Amino acid sequence: MSVKYQSQKLAEYFYAFAVVLFLVQVLVGIIAAVQFMWPDFFILNFNIIRSLHINALVVWLLVGFMGATYYVVSEESETEIWNLPLAKLQFWATVVTITAVVLGYIWMGLNPQANSPIMGINPLNEGREYIEAPRWADVLIVISVLLFIFINFMTVLKTKKWTGIQGVLLVGLVFLALMYLPGMFYSKSMVKDQFWWWWVVHLWVEGSWEIIAGALLAFMLMKTIGAKREVVEKWMYIEVGLVMFTGILGTGHHYYWIGTPGYWLWVGGIFSSLEPIPLLFMVWDAFRTTREHRNVSNKVGLFYAVAHAIFNFVGAGLWGVIHTLPQVNKWTHGTQITTAHGHLAFYGAYVLLVMAMIYVTLPSIRGVKEFNSSRAYQSFWWLTISMVLIVMTITGAGMVQVYMERLMGLDYVAVKANYNLWFWIFRAIFGVGFLIGVSIFVIDFFKLGKGPASEVTEVAAAPERA
Amino acid sequence: MSNKAARNLFIFGSLFFFLIFLGLTFDTMGKLDGRAPEITEQIDAGKKVWHKYDCIGCHTIFGNGSYFAPDLTKTTENKPKGYLKQFLMDPRSANPKAAMPKLGIRSDEADDLIVFLGWISKVDTNGWPPKPILAAAAGVAGQELTDGQKLYRSLGCSACHVINGIGGTTGPELTRVGARHDREWLVGHFKDPQAYVPNSAMQKVEAPDGDIEKLTDYMLTLK
């Protein structure tokens, strides 16, 4: 079975770039983990390594969404992508921009003075977490995203099949593009700086990205088990609706301690406590739909999609809600508890989502009916077990830190260097386990459907359901 | 519920909550300037230094950042400015065990950055970071403090020095300092640290001779 529309193969370009960046992200992540024990370990300082770690993450997920979107919109609109050469240009422009940004970070790491402002603007690194990319790159990224949205919008207009899935997907993408803008101006006040910065960071990962996740989950449930469109789309609307009702005002949980008025403690505390509810809905939805349909056409794709729903709830939902109330957050804010939440949330909500989309769509892009899925399961267990153990060690480190630094009043450096040392050692070891998982996945991505099929095979493409 | 109803709930519900969010944002923007001191040219210059060296790539500020190095929200309240400046320009000259590398921060940049961090420390953060419960409790209850112990607290020595596990790690640990130095050395060092330890980042203890004697008495009990 191959793709219905040749231009859907474009998705593979984006996936390939995403997968390579995933590998880079985890490699620098291990360097960062070693620097927790040995700060002088590498030629680049921790701040540069960490910028690379978190930027590679955001970009590879974003690029993965782009590939998935081109595939889904073409499939849902039942037509070829509008202007394929322009879409390819958008891909290569993105690759060039991202590469230039990465080289800039490395240059700054070797010579911090290279980031001296030119006409008031830092040329290599904006010095703001997650949105370190300099202003010129911001502009290019916005142009690329707008071009990407425009191409998909034009594809939809070719046949005007406004399905719920692609409607919600495009709403999520437009929201994503809009929410990049509050990070693109300078504030003299650090309070206002962080206030608008959270619009970008929170309303991406707990807003627009979750909308995209809801739409892609619905698409995958249809493709892997032939679930009925009517039903999955209704639940999708309810899920993404609840994400927005809780997530928008849930931004308040970042406005407790940055110099903003006290009413945010109420707004943030109440609404962010409700944020796990839609994520639990998605888990229930995935299980219910799976149980109702016995005819599984892409087992490993479904496996990843359900795993995504579960770990989205555990990582983003549970690991977030434990420290979201102001009474708790007062003590845990700014500690390793946040790092633990960040790791499990990104892994569950978005890493598994993009991997699931790759396993759902790649077989038909490669034109294979059957493929060996043993590597896909192997990499899943290496990744998931390693990540759970990483999160356990960081959570442990965070608990020790909260007790010793925040409650007992010990010095930050004493806690980090002495009492948490073993947590850092184990975290680095589990990081290597995660790297093994990523390596298996990268090999599988490039080999899937290209070698001879062995015994463990399965049918790749979805049966058509009218 | 029909699909159309679910879709409308999503669209109009989201817009409703976004409008509330916009309203709260508008209200907050009007209140922020009243919750922090006025921003001078130098504070703004310091903020730009903060961005230039990507300080947030290791540190946190208001608890947000990279969790790799200490939070700097209250750092100017806890550490002497002279120490901070020496540390910023050459961390390991001020504290040989420092993890921070020498980034090439210039003298004027260090001054601006310290003024910026001073502004940060005065922002009304709804009481964050909280005072440690156990350390605060130990100062209220427990045995009567000696004059030297009281001076050790009131002069803020524990911002940089550790005694019995409590205190900052930027200066040498003092748990057994009485075994290392005699009275003459300690008194002289308090009055002029650099005369005893070349390039020391410690500030002179600005206190009457009587107080310095009492502080020295306390130090000599630490063996």
C-alpha cells in the first residue's frame, strides 16, 4: 500500500530532519548530564549545551508536526499538496535557518563576546530560555511557519473538504504561529519580559501543541483501527475544548512568583489543577476506541499512539499537578521537580506523538505493505524505561533539594554537589540507555521498509472505510 | 451532543476563556510598575548584560531558568557587592571551587549586572523565595546565643560560609576554623582580609574592635 497522493511523500523530508535533530538533542543531553557532575567536561559551557538540548527538542517536534500536517491535510482534503516546490523550499529554508542558529550558538560558546549587541540586538543568542534564537532567526522562522500554514490552507481550499481533524489541526497551527509573536519584542522590565515569555512557552506546550496532539490522535485512531470519523471527531472537539478551557487560564501557575499580582495564585491554582482532566479523557478515548475496533491495521502505530496518550497524562498531567498549587509550588518552584516534570511531559506528550505519527504514516510513504516492527518495540522500551528512570532520579534529586535547600536552608551548591551527586550519576547512566533507544529508532527510521521483511511482520496501511 | 455543538463549544468556549485571559493581562500590566522600583538606564543596561551572556542558560531568576546554578533573585541581598563583582569578572579568583567559567564580563558590565540584580531583589514576588522553615526556627528556639553567634548572624557571615552544614559555600567552611587559626590571625584577618590571604574576595568586617573580639571568641570555639 502506498500513499494516495504522491506529494504526501514530502512528510518524509521533515521526519528525517526531525529524527536527526532528536539524536543531536539526546547526545547534547548526555553532555549536559555529565556537566552536572563535572562542569568543565566539554569545550562548550553548560548554557550553550542546554540551549542546544532544548532548542533541538522544540525544533524537531515542530518539524515533525510540519511533516505530519502535510501528510494529514493532503489525505483529508483528498488531493495533492498545493504547490509542492514551494513546500520543498519551505523545508530547505527551515533547515538552513536552524543550522545557522545552531552554528551561532556554538560560535558564542567558543567566544561569548561574539554575542555583543549590534544596534541593540544580540546577533547569536537572545539569552532567553527556549527562545534563544536571535531576532533575525525569529523573523525567518515566522515566515517559514506562515508559508507552511498558507500552503496547507491552499491545499484545503482546492477541494474544500473541511473535515474536523484538519480544521482543528490548522486552528492549532495558527494559534501556534500567533503565540510566537509575544516573544519577539524587548521589555526593559524583567517582570514583563517573563510575563510575555510565558505566553509563548505555556500557550505553546499547554495550548496550541495540545490542540495539534488532539487532532493527530484522532487521525491516528482512524488510520490504525478504522474508528468512525463521527465519533473520534466529537471526542476530539471535547478534548481540545477542555484543553483550552483549563490551559489558557492555567498560564496563571507561572504568574505566582515573578512580580505579578496575587490574584494569579487563585486563577493559576484553580485552572491548572484542572489541566490533567482533558489528558485523562484522551487516555480513556484511546482505550475505548481501541476496544470497540478489533481490526487493527497498524499495530505498532496504535501502540505508540496509546502510549502517547498515557504518558501525556502521566508526564504533563500528573507530574505537573503535584506541584501546581501555590502552597506546594512556593517550595518546589525553581527546583529539579520542574526539570522532572519537563522531561516526562515532553517525552509523553510530544516525543511519543511524533514517533507515533511516523509509525502510522511512514509505511505508506515508503510504499510497504508489511514491515518488521521489532526495532520499533525495542526502541520504545529502551526509551520509555530509560525516561521513567531518568524522571525518577530527577524527582528524587528535586525532593532532596526542596527539603535541604528550601526547608533546611542549606546552600544550593552544597545540595547539588554533595547530597544529589548519586542522582546525577544515575541520571547520566539512564541517559545512555535513552541514547540506545534513540539510536535504534533512528536506524529503524532509515531502514523501515527497505530491507527484506523478516518473520515479525505486520500489515502497514489502513483499510479504507467510507 | 452533536458534532457541530461540540465544535462550537470548542471554538466559542476557547474564545471566552481567552478574552478573560486578555482582561487579566490588561489589569496586570497596569499594576506591574507599582510592584517594582523604577527602572533606570543602568538597570536596563544590566538586563542587556544578563541576556548577552545567556545567564539564564545556567541560573534561574524568579525561579525560572535552567536549574543548573543558584537562583539569583535575592543574590544581592545575600552577598557583598565587592565579592559579586570579583566573582562575575573571574569566578575562580573569588572562589577556587566555583563551577562558573570566566566569561570575559567587563568591569562596567559587572556593575550594571549587579544593579540589575539589585532591582530584581526588590520586586514584589508574593513572598518568593520563602524563608527556610528549619533554619528560621533554629534562630528562634534553642539555646541562648552568645554575643559572637549573634554578630555572626547580624553581619550575614552565613551568606558565604558554612558552619555545621548551614550556610553558603562561596567562602571557606568555618566548622573547624578555630583549629586552623589563632586569635591574632583571626582579628587581623577580619580587619584586612587581603593582608592575610592575597586576592581574597572577602570584605573587611566593618565593626567596632569589641565586636571583632567577640566574633573571634566564637570562631575559636569552632574546633
